[in-house]
Amino acid sequence: MVAVVHEAEGHRVRRGFLACPACDSRFPIDEGAADLRPPDRRETRPTAAAGEDSGSDLRSPSLPLEAPILIAALLGLERGRGQVLVGPGISGLARDVATLADGWEVVCLDHGGEMEPAPPPPESWSRFLVLEESPYPLLPGRIRAAAFTEALATDRIAELSVVLAPGGRLLILG
């Protein structure tokens, strides 16, 4: 994959696209989120009106306000470095977890374009949109911790066991 950058903030791509020179596929990057879904499955994401805080409704109503602190504590993010995956269902909390996880790269995985995040801290937060049935776009052994909210299918747990680093933590809130 090759990244074509139209706008960047530090070393983070804010707008542009990922391209595959072998098959000529292109995946847009908008507001720092890479949409890895096929073109026919992409949705138009709503944008917040001027002055509207689009990050205010990102919390799941079933999760308590202290959920980001709980997630960071259970994943062991108080010390260390590495990448942590925040999965669908709690992806709206990824920005708050990134704020608490100094030195960690928080990778937010979403199954749809239903949320439009507030501008994330560019140094510690990434977002990918994928189809629910698609494999995770992650390299084996790179994720030190992962948090999800739903019961995961056996094949998803097997996939996470490959992307988690040895001794990595998997947290399922439910």
C-alpha cells in the first residue's frame, strides 16, 4: 500500500488515500480515518455543523462516564509503550483512552461510518473503518492490548490472538 497525502498534521495523514499499485484499489483517508471498506460498501459520513461538538455523543449510553479510565486501567496502560486496539462498540471512547494512555498508540477500529470523531490527538490516535466480516488490518504480534464490548466469535478471538503481542491483554466489556 502507498499513502498519498493531501493534508498532514505532523506525521499523521488527515486527508488523502491509501492505494494498492498492484490492483489499483484506493481507500480514502478523511479526517484521519482510513476507510478500508470496498467502494460499494462505503457510506457518506455526516459532518458536524459549525460550532457543534461532534464528540459529545460518542459514548455508548450503556457505558459509565468513567469507562475510559476503567479501560485504560484494565489494559495496563499506566506504564509502557505500544499499540492498543479499541474495537467496535467502544470506538467512541478511543480519543479519551488515548488522552489517558501517555506513550501508547491507540488504534480505533470501526465497522461503520456512524460516528464522526472530534479532532483526535494527532500523536496517539488512528482510526480504520472496515467491514464487520473483514480481517483486521493489523500485523501479527504488534498490538499490546485490545478492548471490545461484544462477545467475539471464535474466529475473531483467533485473529486477535495472532495480532496481540506475547503477553498482550484482551478486554471484553459486556
